[in-house]
Amino acid sequence: MQFDRVDPDECPICTDERQYVGRGGQRWTTVAEVSASHRTVVREEYPGLWGIGTEPTFAIGQRALLVPGDGGNLLWDSITTIDDAAIARVTELGGVSAVALSHPHYYSAMVEWSEAFGDVPIYVHESDRAWLPRAGNIRTWSGDSLEILPGRTLINTRVHFAGGSVLHWPGTDGRGALCTGDIVQVVSDRRWVSFMYSYPNLIPEHPDTIRRTVALLENVAFERIVGAWWDRVVEEDAHGAVVRSARRYLEHIGVTPGF
């Protein structure tokens, strides 16, 4: 997460119970400092879908996605770095028409990415407005869903954060895909997913929120889930994986799934 001024008194996202401050205390850096020792890589996650990440890995190591379609590319989530080579490559791929975020942990350098492509709009759910640390072309949205570009629809599950959202799009093959960040987390066994309020502090998500997610996705068609890290993809029967995983999760915390 970035701030408008150097060395703010506190990083609220770090002191929140979903995250933590390291044993050595709060540390700060800048995009310029990170970019001096890291590079931004753009590579195909699978045909037609491009990932954008940082090498060597920085922080938790998530990568963003460049999601194509009518009306231009959507940048899904963000990373810490941005450099001229990445801007040139993304421009070759059609540029960026809008940026959308799953939740505050991935805000990162979203303002720099927006400005690099003409100050395109950045979509953040209204419920997460309080976590916005910087000014930019921010457009908050409300409700359960919003189509921000043709065929690309945000769905607010409320998992992880009140504004925690996933992105549905038809996919390059028409089978349907859900881009989830770690709102719906693709786990090591890629036949399954999971849900957490806090990952590092191992706080489970509330059963009602998981039931809500299953209900919201019931009539959404998708065969693939693309998570927040390279190669974290459920390749087939992803809709079934969500239902099975939600049922397993609820049973293991001792509540009746109800679906």
C-alpha cells in the first residue's frame, strides 16, 4: 500500500488484525527504490491472459492480470513495481482501459499504473473506501456486482474485506473464468480453493460470508479460476470446486453448509 507522503506515522493496513508488523518494526520504501533492484515481468498465464509480476519476488509476490475484451484491457489487481519495459509491453498488448482491485492488500502501485496509461479509472468497492491511502482517479462502486467493461463484471463477495471482490469474464475460450486474487484462494491442491479473513494470522472467514459467496456465484458460469500468484489456476470444473471447497470448509469448522 502506498501513501502520499514519506514515512507516515502508521501503516493502517499493517496494524490491522488481518496483517502484522514484522518483528523488526515498521519499514518503508518507495516505488523508485524497489524498481532499482527489481523488474516488472509480463508473461502469458495461458493463451490470451497475461500476468504482470515482480522479479525477484517482492513482499507476498502476487501478480496482476491483464484481462482482454471489448472496450480494452482491464488491469486486475496491482503490484509494487512499474517500469518502462513493462509499460511498452502492455502498450503492445493494447494498453489499459481500467484498473480494478480485489481488496486493499493489492492496491500497491495502482495509481502509477493508472497514470501510465492516461489516468484510467481505478475501481474500488465503496466498502473499502476507508483503506484508500492516496489520491487518484478512483471510482468507488456499490452493491453486489458491476460490469465495468463489456464482459468483465465485478462481484462483491465480502470475503477477506467488506469490499472483497472477484472478477468474472468469458475467458478467451468462452468457458468462463473467475479472477479471484486471494478472495477465493487457489490452494496447493488445485482442485480446491479456500477462504480466509486473515491468511498470516489464520483467522477463518465467517460462515455467513462463505454461504453468501456460494449463493452469489450460483448462476455465474466459469470453468476456470485464476488466483493471485503465477500458475495458481483451477483449470476445470472451477464452479464445482468452489461449492465443494465451501462445503468442506464449513464442515471442518463445525457448521452446517446449508447448500
